[in-house]
Amino acid sequence: MVYTNGVYVIRLGRSFNYSLYEFVTETLNTLNKDERCKAVVFTGASKFFSAGHDISEPMADDKPITRMTKSIIEFSKPLIAAVNG
């Protein structure tokens, strides 16, 4: 993990799909236990934050979204959304 002064940045470069939901969940769960991490910032990799869910991937299973939401709710450190615009 790469930190700058204890802050970890997650750059969203596309729409959310199941892989990205799982990545965010695993990353937040890991960072929540990592004492080097003082905060997490979500931001867009380009001029947009995120386009939402990738509509080319059907919503057959909401468990990845539920797990990601739970990891956000249970995150014990500052969680910041740096939204462009």
C-alpha cells in the first residue's frame, strides 16, 4: 500500500463493476486494521469521480455492493470523497 503522510488514495478510473466493489471492500478492510493508515481518500482518476454502476454488467447479485457498503460503514478512520466538479 502506498501512503502519503498516512493517507491512502483510491482512484476510481471507471464505472463500478463487481471486481471494483470487491477491491474497495478488501482494501478498506485491510486499511482499517493498518495503523500506518490515518485516512482514505476516494477520487476520480480522470476529470470524473465515477459513472456509477457499469450497466453492461447486470445486477444479478447485490452481495458485493452490500459488502462494500458494510466496509464503508464500519471504517473507523476518516473516509473522504474528493469529487471533481
